[in-house]
Amino acid sequence: MYLEGIIVCVNYSDFLAHTLPHNKTHFNNLIVITDTKDENTKKLCEFHHVRCVQTDIFYENGNSFNKGAAIDYGLSLLENKDWVIHLDADIYLPPLTRSILENIPLETHKIYGADRLMCPSYEKWAEFISIPQKIQEGWVYIHMDSFPIGVRIAEYNNKDAGYEPIGYFQLWNPKGSGVFNYPTEHDYCDRTDVLHCKKFARKDRELLPEIIVIHLESEGLSVGSMGKNWKGRKTRLFEPQVHLKDQVDLEIKELYERANEILEKYNLSYLFLRIPNKKTSFHHKILNRLKCFTFNSKKINYRSK
């Protein structure tokens, strides 16, 4: 098997930093597509010695984010002589993925998808990767309980529609299927990958039960909010989250320490500080819009307006 891959990553380098080191080992040839402003993705690819292509094809013809056009451009840069996987930047492939694919009797006229386990946060991912639970075990067992299972797309009420392997993991053979191009007519991510898999008849769209991937999330998105990033990144960074109360306490502590320095410097018994709304920090606004602080040498008192 000669396996090539395309990953679109615009402002997703925080996810890619966790998936790329693992995923790149499965591919003979891997290309990451990003735009011309995303220097973080470019630097990350340079560090891991993965080819990064920067282009603004995403935004041509007035499009807000035409992911399909970028995938199609990436396909033109591949050799397309055997198998190709289109993979999202926030998808992790377990260690046995490549060897399992080589053992499966894949048919070159079909497109294949895989189920995904939904990792809801950075903290849960760090916990999993530090003490990983086995997904494939003993050459026969497939474990699907590390995280909740994500939804499949299957138009079961539409005749001949059925299962659709969507864009987080799509495996096909361009030469064997004759499908060398990705749909470019929509600038909505979900629409283009559905159109792509529908180039294959239902009998040629197949789920691979042997392959399980992990989908990393920073906000634990539900089905109702799945489209949050379909026109570009909107979700928060995939990084440790500081709780609001802890952040507020830290800011107040820093303010208190600075106030004490002023009290000592000018030999004052107390200091009253009024903070206008426009200068109040984001965290203070949330915490009852704090505006007034009174400091003395022993304690800090604050009250809202």
C-alpha cells in the first residue's frame, strides 16, 4: 500500500500539534494545506518535516472558507497512484491504523469511512495519551469505550442514500475509482465532503469497523453545534483551560500586591481604587462587573456597583 494524505489546517495548529506527530508515521506522502497568514501551522510542519502548502484558494471568488477547493488543490499535488486519505487536523489515528489498512482487502472503486471517538477537552486528551487505553487489542478486539462515539451520517430515509463517510476521514483510491477531484462549488465544509462521498454509489460507500479514530474537541461540541467551525475556526484553543474563578483570584491577587506596594511607598493607611467599565478586565466584567476596590495593609475589600 502506498498511502498519501491531505490535511487542511487553517488556525488549527493547536490541534495539529497533538495529531501530526502520531499521524505522519502512517503516510508515504503527507501534505498539510493552510492559508498564507497561518504561520503557526507552517512552522509546526517545518518542525515535523511535513510538507506544508500555503494558499489563499480558500477565499477566491468571494468565498468565506472554501475547504473543498483547498482539498482539490492538494489532490493535484499528490501522486494519486494508490490510496489517499483526506483527514481533519483534529483527528488522531491510533498506532495500528496503517498495519490494519494493509491487512484489509480494500476495493479500489470504493470510498471508506471510520467511526470516531469524541474526546471532549484538552484535559481528557492529556489524561488519555499519558495512560492510553487500548483501542485495538490482541489482534481481535476493538474497544470503543475510551470516549463517547461520535455520530455517523446516514440518510436512512432517502432511497439509495444511506451511509456517507464524511470529511474527518475519507479513504479512496483515485486511480481505481476515477475520482481525482474534490467538490469546490460550496464554501461550507459539511456540504463539500458529502458531495464528495456521493460520487460513489451507496454500494461503494463502506464503513471500516476495524478502524477507529479519535476526534479532539476543545469545547465538547454537541450534535446541535456541529457547524461551529464549518466557515472557519470559531472554537477556543485546544489547551489547558484556566477556570474563571482561578483567573479572577489571580488578577485580584496581583492587583492587591501592587496596591500594597503603593501603600508602603507613600505611607498610606488605605487606598481606594475605582475602575471604569471600559477598563475592567474581561474576567472582572463577568464576576459581577467589579468596579470598586478598597485596600489597606491587612486586607482587600471589593464591591460591585
